Amino acid sequence: MAASYDRRVLELLTNNGCHLVRQGRHPIYYSPISKKNFPVPSGIKSRHTANEILEQAGLPKTF
């Protein structure tokens, strides 16, 4: 079974001040660090996708 990074990514985002802007097919989050909105898909199975989301939020790669 492949690892799912959803919970860990969302935990890192919220611990660093990111918050939900809009709910939808892919929820949109806002980062006060990068001052950008970015999508966070559910069911993140790839560490590359997880790291890309963190990069868009202005956070260091973790996975």
C-alpha cells in the first residue's frame, strides 16, 4: 500500500500559518510566507507532489 502524505502536508501547512481559502475539487490554501494561493489535492500519493506543495507554500522540502 502506498503512503499517503495528506495528513502530514496539511499539518505542516497549518503549523506554518497557511489557511483554507476555498473548498472545492482541490481545496485552495493561502500561505503568508509565499503570499500565494495554491491547490492541495486530497490523496497525495507521491512525495514529489507533497514537496511541490510545500515549495509553493514557501516551506522547505520535507519528504
